[in-house]
Amino acid sequence: MRPEPVVVTLDPSDALADRIAAAVEARLHARGRDFTETGAHLRGLFLAGHPVIGLCAAGILIRSLAPVLASKADEPPVLAVAEDGSAVVPLLGGHHGANDLARRIAQALASLPAITTAGDLALGVALDAPPPGWRLENPEHAKPVMAALIRGAPASLSGEAPWLAPLLGREGITARPAPVGDAPVVLRLEDGPALVWRRQTLALGVGCVRGCDPGELIGLVQRSLAEAGRSVFEVAGIWSVELKADEAAVHALAGNLGVPARFFSPERLEAETPRLADPSEVVFAEIGCHGVSEAAALAAAGPDGALVLAKRKSANATCALATLGTGPEPGRPRGRLAVVGIGPGRPDWRTPEASRLIAEADELVGYGLYLDLLGPIAAGRRRDFPLGAEADRCRYALESAGAGRSVALISSGDGGIY
């Protein structure tokens, strides 16, 4: 779960803050109602990874966040909105979503987004931040290619990618015929490197024996993608049966490909049996469905998805590929339980990791007073237990994580002691 955006206003009666929060589906935090110390609250939200939209002077955000700025590769978006709504300024994280948020807010307010990142400003699109469903194959070339285009270097664009349309309005960039099939979209400098984008259209289904060597599964997938003539950058995710939700090889594969791992019940996979190319009675006898890799790929792809590569096997693993249809199913993620000590309670006195785990959790479990100390960020995610019900709340947290949710079990001190 990615931390949600938060609109921070210094005036709890400000109707403009409500409009902004509605436009970008954000929470609203108001001084005097949800917090008292503005700087500490802003730092807590930022360190937890929340995109921050401040309805205030840019200087307030800059001075508050300057002490905690570290790597621009990891920072969440931070935007300043003029108190009359006349300007929306992305201050940090332009290519991490701040520019897109600025455009959405400006559209809702009929104002102007003050985009300052060079690529977006000069080219009309961030070449290194493709929209969801796309991946850049060679991000190391993004900076030199954008710099060359800004200088006016000639280039050609081939393939279908509507989000790159602003490039075709620039002098010196020509459109080449779109290649057939599943070829990538390529922006090629006349004298220099090219950028290659792939649409994520493949569902990868996998299965393996317990304790499978991660290298074996990764190698099988790499060989299978090569056999199908497809790129790893076309894979949207990995799917398997929920019995494999704790399988190290599956999660190692997900990390290797940079995509999420999701899981289906055996009953859901069994429903795909009529579409399997290679059903197995042995697998059915073991776990209750006639296949894992093919069935998982097809379940994820949806009813109009189709296999593009039937089951491939190694000694201890299987995989299959399907094209995503119009109604793909997400499956459920592996659950996670984090035991978080909040210390004295103030967000800026917590470790960044504790703040991040709290922000990412689907559910916050703990004694009600401890959850109160979290403030407004706990709203809508609380599961309160009374004092003395430690065993009950631990049991609930474990069961909730076992059902696929991300859970933070909140302690007032060092959770490891208790």
C-alpha cells in the first residue's frame, strides 16, 4: 500500500482545502484540529512517504522539510498551493508524481501548475517517468536523451504511445511507422542513444516445489521469456497459488523483475481448468487445482486474456505467460506484520522506518491510547483493543496479516522488549 496524499492547511475552515483533497483523493489535515506543530507534522508526513500538498507559502514547506531531505530518488512529492488557489508549485518529487498532482490540482482549481523540471517544461512529458502500465527499459539513457532533445537534437519516434504525443509537436522529431506485434516504443536520437519503453501486457504465472532455489526459478523465467520472444519489461506481475505466498523463490523472482507478487486460492485457480493447456491430476491431488502456473496467469489476465506460452518446466519449477485482457484480476498480496514502537509519540521523534511502516499499513492494531498518539494518520485504519488484551490484539494482527493485509502492531515503547 502506497501512502496516500495529504493536504495540509493552516485553516480548518478553508473550503479550498476540501476541493483539493477531493480532486486528488487525499486526506485533509488542518492545524488546530489534527495537529498543532506545523513543522513537526510536515516532517512526520514526509518521512512516512506521504505526498504532501501544503496550502500555504512555499517557504513554510521548505524550512520545515529542509532538515530531513536526503536522497531525491526516494523522496515523496511535495507541492505548495497558493492560499487563493492561483498557483500550484511542485517543490520536490517532480518525476515521482508531483508534476502530475500539480496538473490535476490546477485543473480542478482552474489555475496554473508551475512545472519547473526541465524535461516536463521543455518537452511536455517526463521521459523517465512513464505512466502506469509502461516501463522504461534503459533509464540510464534518459538524462542524456532529454538533454539532447532540449538542445534541439533531431530524433525519431516509433511505436504507439499516446502519452508521448507532445514530442511529435516538436521540430526535429519525426514519427516512424509503428512496428507490428509487440515491439517496443523507441525514441532514437539521430546521433546518440535511444530510449526504449515496453507496455506491461504479460501476466506471469509460476509454481515451484517447497524450498526451490531462486536461481532455478529466475533462470526458467528468463529462458521462457526468450523462447516467447518477449521482454522482462513486459511483465506486469507474478501470480501463483496462495500456498506459495511465503515461498522465497517467488519473492526473489519478483524482486529480480521489479514487479509485485500476488496470489490466488486453489479454488480460484481450479475455475480456470477448462482453459489450461496442460492440466495435471497430480497437482489436483496435492493442492486442489489442476494447475498453478497456467491457471494463475489466466486468472490474472482475466476472462479475455489468453496464454502466449503454455507451461514450461525445470526440475523444481514451472511458469506460463498470458496476455492481460480488459478485466484482469489483481489477486492478493502476501500479508505483512510490522511491530512498531512509536516511542514518545511525536511523529518527528520516530525513526523514518517506523513512520513509513505506519503509513504503508492497511490496518493499525493496538491499544486505543497508542493509536490516538498516531493522530489523524490512523483514521479509517484503526483496530482498537483495550488495555490488558495483548494476546487478543497479537492474535488479530497475525490473522489479519495471514489474510493478505499489511498490518502494523503498535507499541508505545520498544516492541522487541514486549
